[in-house]
Amino acid sequence: MARAYTACYVRGTVSLLGKVYLGVSLVLLVLGIVWASHALQSNAATPIKVQLLMPRLDLAEPLVRTLYEVKAAALVAGWVVAGAILAVLAIRGPFRIRAAAMIQRRVRELEREVLELRTLPLRQHDEDEALAAEAHLDAGTKKVMTEKILREERESPVARRLGGRN
């Protein structure tokens, strides 16, 4: 996970706003870890009583209140882990959104290119007709040109050397 962000950061594909967001988020994450470690060390031996409703198989009283004694450090550690997971997801969110947007943009570009290539034979025929119309080739002119080519193909190489007479 860290490699993807550092590679993205080094390649220069992240905007200035993204770099600032990443920097501020990481600073806040580090400050949160420092605060959590301090809170864990200062409350290491403090016991806390936690009351939970535990289910049991009794129709008269399905939930029973159970009292547990937990160290404050363990309770804070659980909240720190939950907060760290949320912080990492919050940091990754904008980058994932941007990556998805870039992928969608590239897919649209490729779809346009595929559509253009699919219609190429149709456009090629239209372009050939447009070029013929631009050159002002009449039906008679085409026939004369075709007959000339056929006559040249029928002539033998010997006849061409002797002057082109049939």
C-alpha cells in the first residue's frame, strides 16, 4: 500500500492539493499515534469497569448484564486501532476516487477510438467517392481510363519495345 502512494507521489501524477492533503493527513496520523502511546503509558494500570448486555437462551430474561473489569490501556488500544483504520481509509479515499476517474476517462477514450475504427470502412468508401467527385471524373472518363489500362496489359512486352503497335 505504501509503495503505491510513494510511487504515485514520486511520479508526479499527484497534484499540489493532493500532496498537501497527504502530508497533513500523515502528520495528523503520526500525532494521533504519539497521543495514543502517551495515553496507553499513563493509563496502563488503571482498571475500568465495563458493563455489557450478554445474550443467553432464556425466554424470561434474554439479556443479562455482565460486569467486566478491563485495563484502560486495552480499551484505549482498541479505540486507537479503530481510529487508525478509519484514518487510513480516509487518506486513501481521494486517491482511489481520482484513480477511478482516470480509468473511466481512459475507457471513454478507448471506446471512442474503437467506434472510430469500426466505422472506418464506411468512411473510407465515402472519402473515396468524395475524392472522385473532387477530381471531376465522369463515368465516360473512367471508362476511357479503364480501357487504356486493359489495352496496355494486353500488349506484349515485345510490342511495347517495337513502338506499341498492335
